[in-house]
Amino acid sequence: MRIMVKDITGSQVPVAVYVAPTGARAASAGVFLTLAAHIAAMAPGTNIGAAHPVAMGGEKMDKVMMEKVENDAAAYIHSIAERRGRNTEWAEDAVRKSVSATAKQALELQLIDVFAADLPQLLKKIDGSEIHLGAQPLTLHTSDAQVKAFPMTWRLQALKALSDPNIAYVLMTIGTIGIIAELYNPGAILPGVVGGISLILAFYSLQSLPVNYAGVLLLILGLVMLILEATVTSYGILAIGGITSLLLGSLMLMKEEFPFYQLSWSVILPVVVLGGGLTFLIVTFGVKSLRRRTTTGSEGLIGMTGVAKTDLIPNGQILVHGEIWDAISEEQLKAGAHIQVTSIDGLTLHVKPLLSGKKET
């Protein structure tokens, strides 16, 4: 704010600050910038004031430090208002007492120069006004001025989007999952690349936000526990701990209570539900695969049924799965009898008579 005020007061081009549209306000640092302008204007339904200094990040200042900061800000705004011939008493009260004023009141209090409904009206009203750039007077000719907008560049728009706490939250989640997946599957490459980029972008976002790092650690711990649940037998304890840690980390991530700093539940819940749901699916598929009977290799023959090719007294040969095997039967069987494989000993199968009602596999 001080750098901007310094640039305005030292500018060789007239600077007008226009508080608009209706519903806008010039509060806190905005009061300093408005009073510092060569031309100060406000639209109907706007307000100005409440410039009492606060600590960055919302930390508490002790009494002595608060007095120093308040006195410094009051003296600074007094000098700004005095330089532009504006109401110095109200300016100090805006800092010390956090007073505010509507657009009409601001005009009456000599805080602003113009009351204008829109930009064309503003340009017409300030046409012919005389201002001072240093010691030289300058007359403005703005009635037919060409208006050129300078919107935020795509780069700044991208950086602004990254500074959204919800975007930072999602990026950190994706980054952590990607890095852990790469560590579990070295050489997969894609998870590591996506995870690394996402984590770096998340760190950029977090450095511009009032982050509670206990919340960050809880988020990472929660994701790690959810991933471990798929590889460690914990009977659901890791999954429950992971979901709990994710929720607590989401709630604790931001220090500030301002709404624009808080994570949206529409972002938190999908991330937690998706993480828990994927873990549940992985565990479910894992359990099913463990319970499923082996279908490949020699172990896959256990439980299969076939037909005795020769008499088994108790040794002989059987036909199983289209293959002829040497077999030993628990009891004597005739050729053509239906059998079931019970175990394997090298290249010899142990079989028993097939109970009635079972079909050959």
C-alpha cells in the first residue's frame, strides 16, 4: 500500500481513484489510496473508511506495538490528506476509530472530489478540473477522453486461481497421492511427474495463504494411511484413521476465519469420500482375489474333477483339464470313474472319488 501511495503521489500523470460500482468500498488500505489520488471519486451506494491497522495473518499485537503501528498509520494518512487538501481529522479517525462514510457523506466531508454514477459521468465532471503535479498546475480535458481498459493478464489470472485455498487443497492431495504411488511403483513415471508438479504448485499456493502446517501434516498423514490400507492388513483401522486425519486436516488447514480463506465443503467432502471409496474398492478387490481359487499353475488343479483313465489300485492315470496325470487314489477306483483332485505331490495328483451330483470340470 505504501509503495502504491508513493507511486501515486510521485506520478507525472494525473491519477484518479474511482470507488465503483454500487456496493463497492474503499476500506483499510483503500482509504489511503483514495485520499492519495489527484482526483478521488465514488459511485452511489459505495462507502469508505475502517482503516484501523491489523497484523498480517491475524496475529495479536501487544499494546505497545499496537500503539506504535496506530500512531504511524494515523500520521501517514494525515500527511496524505493534508497534501491533497482533504479532511485530515476524519482521515485520522478512520485509522484510530475505524469510522466510515457513505459516498454522499464523503463528498460533504471533503474526502472526495466527485460523486459520479458511472465512468462517462466521472469523465465529464472532472473535465476542466485543475490539479497540481508537483508545483505545476494542470487542467484536465477528459470529456472526450478515450477509455482503455487494462485487464489482468492471463499469467496473473492463473496465479490468482492458484492462490484459491480450494485449488491448493486439491493440488496438494493429487501431489501427495502421485508421489506415494511413484514410490510404491518405481518406474511408473506418470504418477511421479503429475505428483511433483502438483506439489510444487500447491506449495506456491500455500505460501500466499495463512496456512496452519499442522493441518498440512494431517492431510498428508491421512492420504498415506489410506494408501497403506491397501497394502497393510489393519482390518480397517488405517482407513478410519486416514479419513479422520483428512477431515481434521481440512478443517485446520487455514488459520483465518474469513470466508474467502475457508475451504468449501463441496471440495472437502468429494476428496474425502473419493479417497475413502477408492481405498475401500482396492481392499475389497484384494480380499476377493485372495479368496478366489487359483486357476493357473499346478495349484489350479486342486479341486478340479476328471475321469480315471486306468484302474487306480491305488496308482494309475487320470484325465484332468484335458491332460493325463499320474495319480494316487485314497481308495481303489475303476477306469472311467469320476474323481476330484485333493492335492499335488510333484507330478503326481492325489485324488478321491467324486461325490454324486458334482460335474466334471
